[in-house]
Amino acid sequence: NADMDDVFFIDDNNGWVVGEGIFRTAPAMRTQSDTVVKFAFVCPDSTGRDTVRVQNINWFSSPWSATIIGADAGMFAIANAPLSTTIGSCAAQNIIVTYRPTTRVVHSATLAVTFQQPDTTLYVLLEGRPFSPSANPIDTLVTYTAPVGQPLAKTLAWRSSSSSLFESILSITYVRGDSSVSLTAARYPELVRTDMTLTYVNAIPRDTGWTETVFRVRLGPCLRDTLIKVRIYGVSPIITAPTGAFVNVGCKRTDTLRVPISNTGNAVLEISSLRISTATSTAFSIIGFRSGRGGIPWKFAVGEVDTLLIAYVPEKGRDFTTLEIVSNDLTRKRGVKTPWMVNLQGNSDRPSLIVDKRVIDVGSLCGGSIVSRNINITNAGLLQGTFSATKSSSSITLQPAGSVSISPGQVRQISVTVNATEEGRFTDTVVIRLSPCDTLISVVITGVVELPEIQITPAVIADSGAPNEVLSGRAVIRLTRGDSISVREIRITPLPAQLKFMLPPLPMMLRRTDSIVVDFTYSSASAADYIGIIEVVGTTSCTTSASSEIRFSVYSNDVRITPNPVTWQYRCTNAKQERSITVEARGTVPVTVVSARRRGATSPFYITGPSFPFVVNPGEQRAITVLFDPASPGVFSDSIDIDTDVEGANPTIVLRGEYLTADIESAPSIVDLGALAACDDEESFWVRVANAGTLTSQVRVTASSSLTTAVVVPSQLTLAPSAVDSVQVRLRPSDYPSGTMVMGTIVVSENVCSDADSTFVQFMISNSTSLRLLPDPLDVGQILIGSRAVGSVTIDNPGADTITITSARLQPTAGPWTLRSALDGRRLAPYEKIFADVEFLP
């Protein structure tokens, strides 16, 4: 064939061709797509993939193989293995390399691809960098202490340990524990930054003691979980009390229910209110605690037990109500504890029978009259009862007779009939027996059987005086027998023009405790005598009348006795002074003073002269002397009745005397303040000042010279008799030399009677060798984590000795606080102050 020729290969490797001429082909060439393959930030338990493409540029197919070699070869693999053993002429083959890290370090290996015919090896460097966790909480176990029942809001901080590789909080889920506790982020996902990212713990503790809640925080992009444990120590009292209390009193009139109350929590229990509902019963009342503890509030230490005593006085026989106890127990694990309700129940066998009257006053009765009254008996309880009534007098009859049954809510009556047979006041008794439990109730029946009688006092209404002088008299009309009467007439005869009077409107009711007063006046220009009659007529079922004589005489003799009253005032001491009562004869005839009598037999007033009787001539004055000589302080009064021969001139002179003294007392008598250091704060104590006398006193409180720097507040008091007040005494130990015993007195004195008392004060000023550090505590405020704050502490030597600081350190030594000032070996002279800087770096 002219188109064909022979080809003879004389060298396989170089491809020499013999034909029309000699031709030389290029040598075999193998290529690769990458020399370095990097797997960056592969998550644990994840697989990274990449592809390396190799090509056999050759006239012939070639045997070949691919392996991964190197120290970290185990972290890499060929995903599409096994590969074919030969690769075709000019063919390309993909090698898929995977990276699955099991440790968190940088890995490296080599992919070796070997070709034969001719032999060639291609190398691809493999680098793997796994994703390392960077987000970390401050702590995986956080603990808090919080009051039970009050919201707890805290933060848990997270930080990233890498400035380039960040994780995010994808979710937070509850795992186990107290479901009322929550841990949340502001948003999801929440990037955890290098400065700070906050998550939030919120809870309302429901019970005392420790609770633990576990949360799972899922982080990405490489999904991993971190468990956070939140432990909360709930602080609260726990009130433990029964839900009910019962007592059966039988036939007793009262008994006591006991309600034990204890604090089984871990904080002080405060009961702010104890209230018994009166909506269903008023038979129960709070007595108090058995221990005698006071309120409000009533406080129980942890573990303390006491018993609340409640009085039960039966009301309906089957009584019940509720006791409400309000406390600061806000726990909810055992249900709502405040208010705590206790059901109170009391049973009694005694029926609750109420007798509406204990005294029946039938008033005034005319002899022979009959009157009836009713006694109502109400069964206000829940028990069936019976009653019977007996009498103590034959003038009383009762209906019904015998025993009478009364049901709950029923009202029965006992009719009491009184037959007025004997004149005068009577008092009889109806005894009502209530069963069961045989309770006796007495009802007094009282009244007056009388013939009404009116009395006019005085029996003779008389006055005398000089011409043109207004004479006066008074008639007092009273009911002396009977309960009440209707006054129908008041007649006065004769009726001269010189006689003046005013009568009340008639008829009018006059009762035993009332009176009718008729005032008369009479005046004449010359000597004259008036004699008349006042007559009163009154009626009830009976009629009675009374009369008195009226006499007015105008004459020229007159007497004046002054002063009235006579008074004495003694202060501090008994002056034993006499006063004079002057008797002056103002008329034209002598006046005889018959006697002067003191009414009080034991009063401290004494008539010292003159002898009686004695005569006072016209225009003359004589004195009756009276001595006031009290045996003890006080306010006294008496009167002297003076009798003269002048009609109507027998005055009563009032005597009044005061003997007032001061008696100032202080308490306590001794105040021992013990040992005080010169560097101690101001010391204070109270002195009680009392006025045991009868005189209002201005009290001055001073300190003795040894206590000159003491301050008394207030230093002056005004105390009424029996009044008590207190003053505060303040002193500074630094005002007194160290090592001395200080003694002095607080003197309480008053300015009227110069009375005084004192309180002895003593204390010891000990030698001071200690330093004072201020402020205490040192507060540098709120500091962001990573920030720093510096505070200054003043070190003060308050004593009189030089002090050397041998060692100065912070406790604990490891922490956010650092002492920046060198203090070891520093000497402080007496009263010297130095400053030390302390740094806070949270």
C-alpha cells in the first residue's frame, strides 16, 4: 500500500521512529495540580476534603500508586482508594485526600504519587490545622446565696482565648435540677469575644439550703457542649405549725388551745401578724407565747420552738375560726407558707343561753299596785338547753314554772310579777338555773314602794340686813320619798311688792335626783319684817304637798367677816405661819362671836385665838388667828364655821394651804464604764432624773471637775412632781491620760430648795499600743474585670509610744488585691499617721 509504511521502535523510552526518516518524541511527563494542600480549622470528629489532580503525559499507560507518608499520616487518608494500578496515556486522575484530626495540634504529612515506565514520583505536602475551642466560661460551677422568694439576677462571664478564632453560644438547655433557675444569653447565637460576653442567671429560690441546676451550653461552629452547674443556697426561715388546734372544755367556762410554732429554716423567723378571724366566732383570743416573748414582730432563732396560747371562752358550744400567721417565710416548695392558716375549734357541753337582764328596776310603786316585767332568755348557741327559775320572796310570782326546754336560736320568756305590799325599797332575786352544766344566773328585782313625799329646805327661809340692802333666800324643793312626781302647783302667800321671785314652768316632772330651786329677794328702805308661806303640791298615783316659812327682816346691825378664803403657801420648809380672820361690827349694835369650829378633825389648821365667845363693838375689828402647821408636804384644805348672834351671819371660811418641797433623785447611783482605750470612740451613758417631791423644779445637771470634758445633753430639765426624764452623758477616752483611773460625779441639783443628788462615774484609761486603720472597710466601688483601682488606707498611731511595723500583708495573699506601699520596718512616732496604697485588679 503506498499510503503505509513500516514503523520500528528501537527505543521505548525515547520513542525513536524509523520510517521515511528518523523522528524523536519528547520524554514522558507527569504533572500535579497542587504541591501543598492545607486543611484549615477542621472541627473535631469532622472530615476535611480536597482533591489533587495528576496527569500522565506519555505515549504509553504507566503503572502508578499513591500513598500518604509522614508522622501524622494517620490523620490523612485517600478517600477514593483503592486507585487503579495503571494510568492511561495522557490520562488524568483525581486523588481525594481527607483530613480527620483526633488531636488539637497542627498535623503534616506527604502524599507520594509514584509512576513507572519511566519512574517518576510526585510529592504533595499535606497540612492540617484542627479547630481549637476558644470560648471558656469564668467557671463551670458558680454558687450564690440568696433570700428565698426574692429574685436573684447574676451574670456568668465568657471569654475567647483566641483573637482570631471565635466560637458562639448557639443554645443553652436545662439538663437537670431546679427548673426555676434559668441561664440565658442575650441572643442566639452569641459571639464569645476576647473582652467579655455575659450570660445571665435568674432565679427565685423556693426553699432553703442548696439547690443545683445543670445547663448544657452548645458552642459552634464546631459543635461542642459545656456543662454549667449553678448552685444556689436559699436563705429563709421555715415556719412549722399545725393546720389545726382543738379543745373540748366540757363544762368549764374557759380553756387554752396550744399552737406549737418552730423555725426549721436557716434564717431568723419574724412573725409580723397574729390575727384571729371574728367573722364566724369571737370565742377565741390570743394570750401570747408560753415563753413570754414580745412582739411586734415576734422573732424565732433558727431551730427555736415556742407555743402560742389561745384562750377559748365558749360562745355557741361548737365554735370555730381561723388563726392567720403572717411571717417572712417565703418558701414555696411545701406550698404557700404565709399567711399560714390554723383552724381553731372549740367544743363545750355548756349551752350558750343569754339572759338579757341582770337587774330589773320597777321604779316607784304606790302601795298595793302590781307590775309585771319579762326576762328574755336566748339560746345563741348550737346546743339544746333547759332552764328553770326560783324566787326569794313571796311578793314575786314567776311564769312558767318548772323546767323549760330551749332550742338553738329560740327565745323564751320568764314573766316576773311584783305585788307592792310593803312600803319602802325592796330587793328580791330570781335565780335562773341553766342546764346542762348547772349555771346559775341571778336577776335582781328592785323597786320602791312608797307614798311620795316632797320636802322644802330650809324649813325657814330667812335673811336680815340693813335698810335698802337686798336680802335673799332660796327654797330647794326635793322629792324625799318616791321615784318621781309631777309638781302641779307652787303657791307663795302673801305677795308684797318688795318680794321678788321666779317660778319654773308648771307642771314639771321632779325625780329623786333632781331639785327645783326658787330664789327670793326682798328689799326695804326702812326697818320691816316679812313673813310668808311657800307651798308645793305634787301628784303621781298619790298626791302630796309641803310648805316652808319665808322670813325677811330689815334691821341696822351688821357684821362682816373677811377674808374668805384664807390661804398659805410654804416652799421647801414648814414656815408655821398664822393668818387672821377679821370680824368687823358694821352696824349700830355690838356683835357677839359665839364660836369658831374647824370642820376637819385631822387637818393641819389650828385656831390659836382668841377665847370664845367674844364681843365686837360697833366700828371695832377683832381677829381670829389660825395656824397652818402640816406634818408633811402636800396640799390641804378645810373650813371654819363661825357662829354669831346676828341672824344669817354665820359664814363658813375656807382654808387652803400648800406645803411643797423638792426631792430630786438620780439613777443609777454608780456608773462603771470599765477599761477604755484612748483610741476608743466616744462613750456615752444615760442618767435618769426623777422629781420625787411636790414642787415643779428647774433641774441642772453638771459634771464634776474630773469629768470636765464630759458633755451632758440636755444640761437643764423642768420636772413636774413625779416626773421622770433622762440625760445623756458623752465623753471621749482620748481626753484623759492613758493608764489612769478616772473618777467623778454627775450632779443633779434644783434651784428652789437647793436639793441635789449625784451619780458616781469611774473608768480606767488603758495604755494604747495598737494601730488604727481607716477606712474600714475600704471600698473602691464597682470595677470592670481587667480594670484596676487604687485605694488609700490611713494607718494611725493614737498612742504616746513609737510603734514599728514588723509585718504588713494582705489576707488572703492570693487574690485581686496588692499592697503597693512598703511598710515592713516602718516606724510611727506618737500620734503619727501614714498612708498605704492598695491596688485592686479583678
